[in-house]
Amino acid sequence: MSTVRSSDGTELGYSQVGSGPAVILVDGATGFRAFNQTSAQIAELLSGSFTVYTYDRRGRGESGWNEASTTPYDDELADLAAIISAAGGSAAVWGISSGGILGLEAARAGLPITKLAVYEPPFIVSDIRPPLPDDYVEQLQAAIADGRREDAAKIFLIKAVGMPEEYLGGIIESPFWQTMLDVAHTIANDGAIVGKTMSGDPTTLDRYAGLAVETLVAYGDATDASIIEGDQLLAKVLPSATLEVLPGQTHDVAADAIAPVLLRFFS
């Protein structure tokens, strides 16, 4: 493992494989290298053409956490900037789910991203499903401040993921539950990155209308209808976008389904 420090001193753990131009893979909510094997598989599949970087977003895996921070949005952008710097000063970026929104926000903020690919950023742009509550981030922060990690995880699964409450029992009984509890304090960071883009208001995507970076927007045709709707709108809003639909794929995209798309786009 290699490490780099973000602007507030937080140490970030990252890995790299391959050779060639830099590509950085950004996980979504709760994901990190030791848990999300898909990112490692994608990295290996791209490593013949690129130097691929995967990193643990702050507070997860082998990356540190700054309890005193009150600026999660700025922190996450600074972290990605630090990884880009470690990769040589510029890089192509791929982000999945809220990691895709982080990539879009980083490009909007002017980080040196050469090309951007996003897979199923979870935009809600209509009443097709309930929007995030206006106080979603505050609910998460309050739960963590009170030591209620279980409640924070449940808030995320029900209100952000859209999981029916009656399904929680199976999740709680699975090995995944402890992993989620371990990173529950980081979920509010994703909420800060997502912002109002899950509010049901299509005009929230207008923020990306001036994005100059060439962008690939991809989703699976077997995924949630709200994600398909939001990503189709994103591709229309972006001035330089390619839309790719992956047959049979859901939000948990298979590495061998997305890697050839990324290889073609980043090349």
C-alpha cells in the first residue's frame, strides 16, 4: 500500500497497478479496497494500457479520518486532488454511484481530470421514487454523534438506497452489516457530495451544463428506473457526453462488463 496526505493532513491509502496514462477509480458509499473487489478487478483489466489507482475514501479501510472536520464536501474534493497529484498531476477518473457524483463535482471544481466516466450516479430527477429528505445529512450526523451507527446505516439504506424496511433483517444478518457499521460515520460525506441531486428536481443537474471534460455516462438496463431516468438526463445536460447502456447490468456492475467500455473510452 502507498499513502498520500490530503490538504488537511489526513492520510489516504491507495494502490496502483499497470503502466501507461493514469486512471483513478472512485468508490461509492461504503466502498473501499478491501471490501469492493470489483474495483480491483477493473484495475487489473485496465492495467495493460493504464496505470490504475484505487484508493480508500477517508474514514474507510486504510485511510484516516478527521473528526474535527466540518467541510466533508471540500475534504472529499481535496482527497481526490491528492490522489491525482500522486498519479502525476492529471488523470482520467471513473466513479461509481456517489463516487460518480464526486467525479462530476471534481471536474466542475476544475481538478485536472482528462476524461471522466461515471456509472449510475444516483440522481433523482422526478417523483419516480421518494427524494432524499432535506435534512438527510443532518440525520446521519446526529446518529453518528450519538453513537448510533446502526441507525445511520438504516437511514442510508432506506432513504438513500431506497431499500424497503422489511428487507433490513436480511442485511443485518449478513456479514456485510458489520462492514457497513465500520464505515457508517462516512456516509454523511456521500450525502454532502450528492447534495440536492437526489431531490426530485431535474434542474439540479443544470450545475453540470458547463462541464467541459469529455464524459462517459453509463448505466445497466436492469437497474432501478430512477437511476436510468437521472442518467439519461445527465447525458443530455452535459455538453460533451457519451451515453452507454450495459445489457443485463444492475447497480452492482460486473468488472468484465464495464472494463471494456472504460478501456475504449479512456483510449
